[in-house]
Amino acid sequence: MSESSYSNELPVGRPPAAKLTATLRRLGIDTYQEAVIYMPSDCDVCRSEGFESQSRIEVRLKGRSITATLNAVTQALLGEGEASLSESAWRSLGAREGDVIELAHAAPLESLGYIRAKVYGRRLDQVGMDAIVGDIVAGRYSDLHLSAFITAGADDRLDADETIALTRAMVAVGDRLHWPSPIVVDKHCVGGLPGNRTTLILVPIVAACGLTIPKTSSRAITSPAGTADTMETLAPVNLGIPAIRKVVERTGGCIVWGGAVRLSPADDVLIRVERPLDLDSEGQLVASVMSKKAAAGSTHVVIDLPVGPTAKVRSAAAAEKLIARLTIVGEAMGIHTRCILSDGTQPVGRGIGPSLEARDVLSVLRRDHGAPQDLRDRSLRLAGEILEMANKAPTGGGYAMAAEVLDSGRAWAKFHEICEAQGGLRTPEVARNHRPITATHAGHVAAIDNRLLSRIAKLAGAPSDPTAGVELHTPLGTLVERGQPLYTVHSDAPGELAYAMEYVGDHSNVITIGE
């Protein structure tokens, strides 16, 4: 057998237990965060060990190990004795082309017993949650296992105590940031509202007032832009913990991508599977939010809950229920939590998509004439709530203090300082192709479907194309004439623009015009 072949080496003095090895060949397959191993279906190891597609295999290399799902391939892709890994698995193992990996059957997952118990109606205690989350972060769960856990906790199947246990388990398996300041503030929005980029305005306002606000944000998964995607058009966001510390020590705040650090790493894994399932789990949503705030070292958090028919939270009753759960879990984690209901009936600002949203942010920070007033007002309200929570402003005086910081130019100066500390401020790029969508008749804008607008922006290429997206011209109540532009679709690629326009042609209810 050649050097590149699988080999069975029998340890001296032990029962015949084969040591299985394979030589790595890189195929460059991106499965996002899923660890996958690729092997020929008719190779010696698959035949001798009974491995078949979807088998779980432990892969070891240089002291590291992962559990990967087997995908069988043809000999044309991989030769005898060769294996490949998904890009996520390559990164996890620190593997290189030609490395020799060791293979073994994955150990039985004892924590699955807790999930089965939950499926049959039993409650999960801290021990069970710790076991499940520990195995998730260790990469021992396949997507099928993750789906079972998510489904078992969907809707209202996680009570308050279970949500607290899940939050604590998610914090325990990751890194934690600690700050010398006794008050560390943060802000979160539960999402579902396009263009709601208040974070990029709020952080410099709050930091300019002398508070510590280390903001870790998400990239888009199913939306046209996450906060980190928008910020990345203006400054680098892929910073590690040492770099984050330096930025915050220098400026008082940061706006970085949370995925670059291991703060509540289980959450990123769960979100990857939860979003395609489109299951509403209040307990997992609350655990996701509060675990990341606790891991970031936050002591005071303001949470924005937009309420609207096409937002994530669709009624005041649902919002009140969510507020109660967020508050209970916040108290259990030692975090002062204040939840704010806001209008979720239409997008915030004009831009939907990374560069378009960044342009809105810059226009507000620079106090440009014609800057989106709704984005300004929402940012000032949330910043004011933080200033009052942290006793920087008297009750009822936070909005005025935040407005003074913005109008004086101090917020813009602080934002520039934060961007420079993160690697340098840059100008958002502009798409090369644009197509306006016009009104078919005169009237007033009576309704805007947030989800359809987001879908159009994604079909145009956002967020992978940061210049792509939708620019809204007519917010609710606007009087329009026949032929007047309602919104413009932006894209750098003509093909993606055509794809988005085909969708627009099939959906006439994106913006409803009343009499």
C-alpha cells in the first residue's frame, strides 16, 4: 500500500484495534459552519468500518479533533487513501494539504438522552443543558441532532428556568470579556426591521459621554445586512479579543463582528440551523441575546423590540411576553435590562443593504441636510435610554443629552476615532446598476412589507455584494403620483439585478398605495 493509502497499524500488546489514517486533499467545499468529511464510498476504510453517508466520524490531527459527517464521493474526486474536509473542518483542525489524519467511530452522544426526554415533555435542568451545549460546541452534533434540539425547544417549550439554564450553559462554553469599569453598557435589537442601523450611531454617542460600550454584532444570515456587514463597509470588524481590548481602552467603544471571537459560540451554531427551519423559539432567542451580553461583560443593556405586522415581533401582546422573559433572564445573569417598544411597520432610514445603510449612518453622524430623521430619532431615543440607565443623564433627559452630542459633532468625531482604531475609516462603495420601481397609480403609501423589501435586496446580491440592496423613497403616508419612484433596486451585477426585478414583477404588494 502506498504512503497515501489508508493503513491499519496494530498497537503492540493490545487487541486488534485498527488505527485508521488518510491523506488530506483539499477540494474547497464551503459548508458554512458544518464539519464534513469526504471519502470514497468504496474505499477500504468505508467498507471495513461500515462507514456510509451521514456516518459520524471522529477526525484527529496534531492534537486536535472534530466530529464530522461523512459524505461519500466517487473515485474521480478522491483516490484510494485520500479524504477531504469542508472548509470549516479544515480551519477547525488547522489542516494543510497532504496532512495525515486519524479516523475513528464517533463516541456515543449521551446528551441526546436529554433531548429525547425533552421531546417527550420532560424539563431540562442545568446538568442537561450543560451536556447538550458542551457537545454542540465540541462539534459532536450533526445538523440532524441540532434540528432535534431546536425543535424540542420551539414555541413555548422552554420555560423561564430552562431558558436561564440554556443561557448559563452557552456562556460557560465560550470566552468572556472583563472590563475595569463597573458599568458596561450594550444595546440589542431583536431584528426583523430592514435598515435599523441605530448601533453605528448609538455607540459613538454613548462612548463620547464616557461610558464603556464594547459592541459585538452579527453578520446577516437571512437578512440583507447585519450590523457587522454594514460596519465593514466603513472599517474592519474582524478583530480578536486582544484587538478589541485595545480599541475599547483607547476609544471607550467598538463595533466588531462577534463571530471573530468565542463569545457564546454555541449560539452561532444554533442560529445556522434554526434560521432555515424558521421555527419561533422564544427561549432560544432570549438565551441567544442574553448569553452574548453576559459574555461581553455587559452590566446594563437596552433592548429594542420593533413591533409590526411584518417585523419579528408582530403584536404588543407578543412583545410584552418577550419583555418579561428577557427581564427575568437578565436578572438571573446579573444584567440590568430595559426593553423599549418601537415602531416596526416600515424600514428605518432609506437604505437596505450594507453600503446603502452605511450611507444613511454617515449622513446622520455628519448632520447632513436631508439625513433620515427616523434613523436619527430612533438612535437618539435608544442612546438616551442607555445614558439614563447608567446615570449619565437624569430621568427624561437622556434624549436631549444624546442629541447635544450628535449635533455638536462629538459623535462623528468619536465614530471616526473608533473606525481609525479598528483599522481605518473607508468610504462605502456604490453599485453600478440601479432600477427604480414606480407607482402604478396616485395615492398615499398605506403599507410597506418589510419582508418583501428584504427579499428583493437579497436577490439583488446583498449582503455578499455590499453595494446591493434597496433604497426606499416613500415611507408610510407619502403622497405619490403615478410614475413616481417608490424605491430603487441597486446591484453591482446585471444578472442579479434582473433576478431581483423578476421577483418584483411577481409581487405587486411590496408597497401598498391607498386612495
